[in-house]
Amino acid sequence: MVAKDDDTIGFYTDNATAYATRGQAADRPHLETFLSQLEKGTSILELGCGGGQDSEYMLAAGFDVHPTDGTPDIAKAAQTRLGIPVRTLLFEDIDEVGRYHGIWANACLLHVPRPALPGIIGRIHTALKPGGVFYASFKAGEAEGRDTFGRYYNYPSRSWLEELYGQYDWTGVEIEARQGSGYDKLPTDWLHVTAQKALTTATS
């Protein structure tokens, strides 16, 4: 199932330079909480790295970071900033098995069409090592839609995400609701989700 929206990818392609150089600060509070659950030096996959500010923070903290983005021009800009390879990776192409101690997906899975999101969460779950930590953030809502730039958002509710994550074997799923903003500078309700993969996978 296709996990990308062509209009959304088009927006990021057309606005790659402005988006990647807008001076966005790293999301320190959530990064610090995420990193505190991992051993220093362990491997982290970043999905949708954008300008690279979060990967930059994690690299400086001593982690083995693998940044990726779905838009080639943005990946190139992040690579220039970080000085390490940044892969162009679409969510449906995540195919590693038990490779990463952590997966960081800040404000990127919110663009995955709702029907495709369960499969993407499954791919992420598979890519994590047992006990691995997965962070993602979403713009909250009740129904999918588009913003003023034409970007697609899945706009999930807390209960919708709880049901979605419940399809996979986690030791715990925490969902934090916070007010914030985004590229459009508008007030936004965010849901921050942290899940830890079970140490042993349940078998039916």
C-alpha cells in the first residue's frame, strides 16, 4: 500500500531550500526524554529528518545516528549540514529487521495516508531491536485532511492511535498531548507517542 502523498512530497520538493534552512531548533525536551531511554552510542534511525537539526543534536550527544528523508533535495541539504550520509527513504521502503535501538520520527508519519499507517508502524516495529524505543509525533484531529499548503495529514485522535499501536507488541505506549505550532505558524494540538518494543515477541 502506498504510504506517500504526491502533493505533499511535491510541496517539500518545491520548498526544500526554505524548509531545510529555516533555522528550526531541535526538539530538545522530547529528544532528551527519548535519548534517556537509550544507551549512549547505540543506533538510531531518524525518519523525515528535514533540515537535520534533530540528528545533529543526537550525534552531538554521542549516538550512532542514521538520518533519512523522503524528499531527495531535503536529504541533500541535511547531508551538507551534518557531514554524514543522509539516505532518501520512503516509509514503505523501511526493510531492516532488528537493526536499531531507537527510531525517531518527529512530525513526519503524520503525512502517511491513514490506510497505510498500520503497515508503516509494523515496518518500524520490525526494524527495532527487542526493547527498542520508537518516538513519533502527530497533529491531532478526528479526520484526515489537508492544510493551507495542500499537505496531507492523517490527523489522528488519541484513541485512534492507541488502537493502531495496539496491533503490535509493545511493552508500553505513552501518548502526550501538547499545544505547539508548525511550518504554518498556526496553533496546533500535537500528540507525542513513545513506544517500547517488547523484549520477546508474543506468538499466537
